[in-house]
Amino acid sequence: MDFLADISNALPEAILAGFGLAGLLIGAIGGDRISGLLRLLAALALAVAAASSFWQFGKGEAVAAFASAELAPEGLYRATLFTLFAKGVTYSLAALALFMSGGFLKTAQMERYEYPLLVTFGSLGAGMMLSANDLMTLYVGIETLSLSSYVLAAFKRDSVKSAEAGLKYFVLGALASGLLLYGSALIYGFSGGTGYAAIAAAPTSVGLVFGLVFLICGLAFKASAAPFHIWTPDVYEGAPAPVVAFFSTAPKIAAVGLLAHVLFTAFGTHETSWQQIIAIIAALSMLIGAFGALMQNSIKRILAYSSISNVGFALIGIAAGADIGAASVLVYMTLYVVATLGLFGGVLALRRGGKAIDQISDLNGLAKTKPGIALGLLVLIFSVAGIPPAAGFWGKLQVFTAGIEGGLLWLVIVGCVASVVSLGYYLRLVWAMFMKPAGEPMDKTDFSIGAIVAVTALLMFPVLTIAIQFLLEMAARAAGG
């Protein structure tokens, strides 16, 4: 009975694990000819996992599972309202990213049954690490996501860039995992346990702080925060576009949510030891991301540096502390990843002569050749840039407010500077679409991708702009649990 109760409490992950194992068997029997069916089933499984996460969130109470009196009295797994909210968004975005990838995979001759299963297992890892209540569970979740991600980055086997992206991601990811493990070992040695409760109860010591620094380094790599961002532009440029759409959304909010959850829960009593570290990482991320993107002509690399910068904005909320900044982190990351999914959907939608576009010049005159896509991308760019009245402005306002209330005015000023600098590359995209003469005509847009661009643009403006108070209330409720 205890086992069934544990499975019930960990229902979203149980759904994904069950489908992943069944999918492996089905794929081994049916082969690549059923990859389309598996992709739809995987998207459905992710949607059901998202629904179950929001259902548990709606019940309004945290749930724990897999407790052991000797090793983990508090449970290896614990889903709080904060993590349930983040998991619901993570699984939803993974389902949408998988849904819109079909046209690209067929055109690029990458339609293989392993693809949806890797996305499923990657999402499973994201959910596990968010719900971890112990450093051991945390590491298993991170590695489940990471191993899937390494293969996805190199999924286009005949592409040198894709193979290079996968290799760089693997090598640097292994280094980050080593830092994470070393930090975890130090934390265990100086706190006497690997559970979050044991760590929170331990007295602050030099050894514990050293372990915390190494742990933050490993987690910052997963979130692509500076100065651990080196892999991001190359992986975004080399990996297939639907893979990047997945990387930049579901794992992104999971990584930032994990960093916030670990620091707020396990290290909440040691806040003075990590607050300035997170603030410095936030400042570096915002500035490196903003100035780095100015020098790029590749749309993928611009969006990669944009993601680095936007993680920095989210870290302002984390640096402000749990009571002040938790809700702002959820609001900001939710708005950012939804807009980013639409942006990468737009990149996926635009092909010329069967080849995907990637340079800014490829967008020239898009407003004349594909006005609907251009208008959708305009709204999404304004949202990511934080330009009112798009919904992204309200997310940025939330983290800035949290930073000021948390006594981090200098960090908010850095964020304002980075926001102004970022307009330089965001407006380059807008200028190319609306002011440049049109180039060669684009290929026909895949319906699923066009629908994603339209829906996300409507969410960013006017839907969420009008209903932003509802999102703020949900995030505040999650932060309180």
C-alpha cells in the first residue's frame, strides 16, 4: 500500500516513466515507421503528466514519497506547490515542442522513433530533479535529463555541427556533473546528511559553503547562467531546431526552478552564504548575454545569448530570497519560456528551398511574404525583450520589484542596462522583417508550427496581458507552498 501511495504522489513522473518503457518496447518492434504515432503518444503522455501536476497543485498541499526511516525519513521525493507549478509548465512546453517538431523531422529525414522517447525521458529527468528532496534524487534527475539532452543535441547524425554540439555539450556537462558531485560530497560531509531537511538544519561552516559553491556551479551550468554558459551558443547553433526549441523551454524553466527550490529549501537558513553569489551570476548573465548577442548574425545564436541574459533576470528573483522573489521567478520564467517556444516555432516554420533559415538576412521582408508569422514573431520578440504592453514586461517588472525589495538596487540597475542593450539585437530582427525588401519566397508553413506561433503570440498579447493578475495569484500561491 505504501508503494501505491508513493506512485500516486509521484503520478506525473510515473506516467512518463511508464510510457517511456512501453514506448521503448513498441519502438523496438515497430521501428521508425511508427515514429509519428509515438511522437503523438509522447505528446499526449506529457500533456497528461502536466494535467496531473496542475491537478495536484489545485489540491493545495505538498506530497512526499519514497521515505526510508534509515536513509530518507523526509522522503526522497517531495512535490511542493512551487515545484508542481514548475513541473506543469515544463511538461506542457515539452508536449508543445514535440507536437510542432513533426514537419521538421520529416523534411530533414530525422523521423526516428527514438526522438519522442528521448524527449520523454528528458522531461522525466526534469520532473525528478524538481521534485527531489535529497541530493541523491537530485543527481539522478539531472543525469536523466542530461543524458537524453546529449543524444538529442547530436541527433542529426549526418551533420558535423550537430555532432560537434553533442560532443561539446557532453564534455562540458560531464565537468558540471563532477562539480555537482564534489559539492554534494562536501555538503554531505559537513551536514551529516543528503536530505534537504538535514542540510537546512546543519550549522553554517566553511566546508558547507564550499560545497554550496560547487553545487551552484553545477546547477548554473544546467540553467546556462554565466560564466557557465560557454556551451549554449554552440549547442543552440548546431543542434536541430526542434531540439533547441525543447532545450530553450522545458529544461530551462526546470533548471531555474530547481536552482530556486534547492536554495530556498535546503539552503534557506544559509541565505547569507549564497545571496551575493547568485547576484553576481545574475549580473554576469545579463551583461554577457546582452553584449554577446549584439555581435551575432545567426538567429539561433542570438536566441542562445538571449536565453543567457534572461536567466540572469530570473536570478534576480532568486537572489532576493524565498519570501520576496519566489513568485517573481515563476512568473518571469513562465512568460519567457512560452514566448521562446513561439520564437523557435517561427524559426522552424521558415524554410527556403527545403533548408532551414538561420541568418538575420533570411528574415528580410518577412512581413510582405508571410505577414501572419511576422506579426506573431513581432509580439513574441517584444515580450522577450520586456517591451510593454506585451506580457513579458510584467514578468520583468516582477523580478525588478523583488530585487528592489530585497535590497539589490545595484542588480536591478544592471538589469535595466542589459534590457536597453538587448534592444539592439531584438530590433535588428524586427527591422529585417518589416523594413527590408523581401528576398526569395519561403516554403509553405507547417500548420502545427503556425498554430504554435499564433497561440503563443496571443498568450503574450493580449490574453496574458489582460489575465496577468491570475498568473500572479497562481505564482504567489505556489511560492507560499
